[in-house]
Amino acid sequence: MSAGDLIRIFNGGVAIITGGASGIGRGFGEALAARGCEVVLADLQIDLAREAAAGINASGGKATAVEVDVVDREAVVSVVQQTVERCDRLDYMFNNAGIVVFGEASEFEIRDWEQSIDVNLRGVIHGVDAAYRVMLDQGFGHIINTASIAGLMPWPMEIGYSTTKHAVVGLTTSLRAEAACAGVRVSALCPGLVRTPIIHGGKYGRWIRDYPIDKVTEFMESTRPYPLDKFVPLALKQIARNKAIIVIPLMFRVLWRMYRISPLFGIALSRMLFQRMRKELKKFESSQ
């Protein structure tokens, strides 16, 4: 790599996306490839990742699927090293893999905390650690860590998720201050509720209580999650502009600003949300 190399926005760039097999990660992979970026879809769901990569390649893009568990540091390092050896650069590292354990704090067991910390925080740390060293050496790059609106303000029924996402925001903003001196960009992506598979439950959006999946889906859809096909281009536009904290959609950006002005308001709003969710979930229990 020559010293004159700069990050490519996005055409001609190389991007690794953890959690790239579905949801936001897959959306980024498809959109980046359409913009001329070579993408590596890194995910435990290797069959889905291969399906996504095949679709991208069939559409004229360039994608590779790699099986990786972000909890395994060596596996993450290996993906980064192999990508750099093959492509001779790394423009983007999307630390996007994550899980949600839904339920009240009183219902959490230590395994629920540990799983949340392992995937949502340690997984991001592993991606940052592997990619940042490469980007420092090459003198450019952009690390995008997927946090959440739950990483910026209180969010009940997702306490493990909110805890780890607050930590991801802190990691990201602190690293951004250091990395700017070396020409490396770092951003925290903080989505509001976006329509992805994780909001409907399952392995990576697990409810502690065994609620009927159709009821959970009905409830989550009643909150009007933001369409993924609208979210992705807006997020990429903010990433291209090197925004520090990216909150989409607008309604959640407004809520965050109000919380910054009055934390008490944000806590009161979260309490109301908690009471509403608790009431709705009680209906599911009575119907079983």
C-alpha cells in the first residue's frame, strides 16, 4: 500500500460486515456492493451468508461469505488478515453482529448477561482490535460499530442489550477521538426500531418467556418498525459524511435530543414504555 492511499467512498473499497447474513448487515452488504464495494459477509449463519453473497455476485457485485463467531477473537483476526492479504486494503469494518435478550431485569439469569456481553460488546472489541491495527498501518479506514438508540438512552425490557450498547457508544466515541489523529474514522450507528428478523424473536432476538411468535410479531409490528430499505441508504449517506453518532429514523433522533436536554424526561418516557409493554405481554400470558 502506498502512503498516498485514501479511503474509498464506497466505489473500489473493501468492507467486512459481521452479522452480514441478515437484517441490517445483509442490507449494508447488498447496498455497498451495488455502490462498487467488495464485501465480506462474516456470520455464524453461513448458509444465509452464502445465499446473500451469491445474490450479490449474481447481480454483478463482489461478495464473499465467511463463517465466523465474533466471540472468537482469533476467528475475527483471521477474517481481517485474510481479507487484507487478498485485497491489499480494508476500507470499512462494520462491527454489526448482535443479539437481544428480551425480558424484565428481574427475569435475567447470569447466562443472559454473559451472552449479551460476549456478542454485543466483546464481539465489537474483537472487530475493533483486529481492524484498527490494519487501518493505523495503512493510514485510512472507517470502523462502524452498530450500537442502538438503546445505547443512548434508557430502554426497558432489553437491559442487557442496552447495557452493552451504551458501552459500544462509549468505546466508539473514545476511539474516534484517538483515531482522528491517524486518519482513521470511527462512527457509532444507533438505529431506532428497524424491521429486521431480530425484532420478531428467534435465536438472536430471544425472549426469556416463551411467548407465541405470532403474538410477538403482531406486537412488534404495532410499533411501526422503520423499513430496512429506507434505513440502509440513509445510514450509508451519514457514514460517507463521517458522522460520529448516526441515529435513524428522525423520530428517535428527536427522542435522543430531548433526553440529552432532560434525562428525567427520558426516564419517565422509558417507564411509560415499560408499563405499556408489560401490559401487552400480560395479554399473551392470559391467552395461553
